[in-house]
Amino acid sequence: MTNQRDFVGYAGKPPDPRWPGDARLALNIVLNYEEGSEASYPDGDARSELGLTEVSSSGLPGRDMAAESMFEYGSRVGIWRILRLLRERRMPATVFACALALERNPAVAQAIREAGYDVCSHGWRWTPPQGRTREQEAHDIARAVASLEKSLGERPAGWYCRYAPTEHTRSLLAEHGGFLYDSDSYADELPYWVRMADGEHRLVIPYTQAHNDGKFVRSGIATAEDFFTFLRDSFDMLYEEGREQPRMMSVGLHMRLVGHPGRAAGLARFLDYVRQHEHVWICRRIDIARHWHRLHPPA
């Protein structure tokens, strides 16, 4: 049997990223903006989306308007609280944006532009690509790119599926063109190149389900202090390792989760903790992609 999965990676000897300013750690804050693009009855879906909400199962046989309102909270309230926390600390961020979500909230699109955040496409809608044909997935990619370009004035340079890609996703991104990277992997702590069937190389900037506020509803993190402590301990480990081997850290946020005050307090503590440290490159994902393309081309 053959298995094309890569279990070796850098084999314990990753490259020196040579981050700007001799930083020990590159830190990227990711805002997942999905509200308005999820499955819903008004959009003709047969169910209401419950993913990453305060309820895992409502038991309702039909439309769940309570769950819908939890998504609305993210776009009406949560996003503005998180934008304020970042603005007050003058910190950049990346937005994993679903195209339809930004279409439905032009004020958020404008705020993203004004803040100078980069956008990585999170799909046309917040729906998994599994079950779609190759042609349907290609159509969704093209539609998402066109929509985001219209909402933001520039096309996205990166791509990230809902949770996981298909076996076609990476080749479809190459065929569409214009993408510097994708983040459809959790396999490493540094960017890496993958070789495609056509012989070309594609840059992967891994994302995280670990340093992610989804743990508030999927596992044991319950309080702002829990969230802060976990992020702080992760940061400390990577920062210490960064003396000898510089690292990268992503932090994933969802507006309908961490946007609530009792959770946002933990994020604020973490951001303030980070600011106490030197040699940390707080950056956008596009900055990491450009840096890696320039200094670490595929070997």
C-alpha cells in the first residue's frame, strides 16, 4: 500500500524562519467572520446551523430561530468588541471571511478595510465542501473570490475551508490562480511547501484548532481565565523555544463566541500579556506568506 500523507515534515530540524526583527515568535490573530453565511431556513436550507453556538442540539424539528439569533449576535455585537480590543492595542489581524457574510454586512467590510486587516477567503458560505462535486467546489471558489473582491476592493490571497478541504481543493485553488497560500492544515507550527501533481509547489500556512475559542463550546475551557491561561502557556512555551528555533502561533476567534464580554476579557488579558514581550512579530497572514515566498522558496 502507498500512503501520500506526510508524517515526517521537517524531521525535527525546521528552518530558521528569519522573522523580521529577529523575532522569536510570529503571532497571527485570526477573526473568523461567518455570521450570515451559515445554513439557515431563510436561505433555503433544511436546517438551522448550530455549529459553534451556545447549544449543540436544540431538539427542534424545524427552524431554530434562537440559534439564528446567536449568529446575529456575532455580527451585531461581537465583531465590534473584538475590533475595538485590537484597535486599542494597535494590533493587526487576519480575517477568515465567508463572502456572503461580508455581503450582508457592508459596515464590517468597511471596518476591515479601514483597519488594514488582510482577508483569507473562508468560502462563499460557511458550509463544508465535502459532498460537493469538483465542479461545484470550483464554482464556489470563483464565486467567493469575486464577492470578496467586490466587498473589499481586493481579492483574497489565501484560502481556508470550513474545517477541512477535499482532495480537490488545493488543485482547484491552483487552477483558479492568485492564491499565495492556503491554511487547510493543522500539521505543523511553521509554513511549509507541498508539491502538487503538476510539479508546482503550494505554500501552506497551518491553522489551529488548539489555540481557538471553539474550545468554549467543544471542550473544557469555560471561563476567560481558562482561555487566557491556555493561550499564555502556549505563548510562553513557543517564546522560550524561539530562543533557539523561532516559532509561529495562530489564535482563532469567532465573533459569536469570544465576542461575549466574559470571554473577550480573556482575550484582552492575552493581548496585553503579549505586548509585555519583545521580539514578537504580531502580523497578518499575508505578511507571513510574503515573507516565506521571499526567504524560503520551495527547495
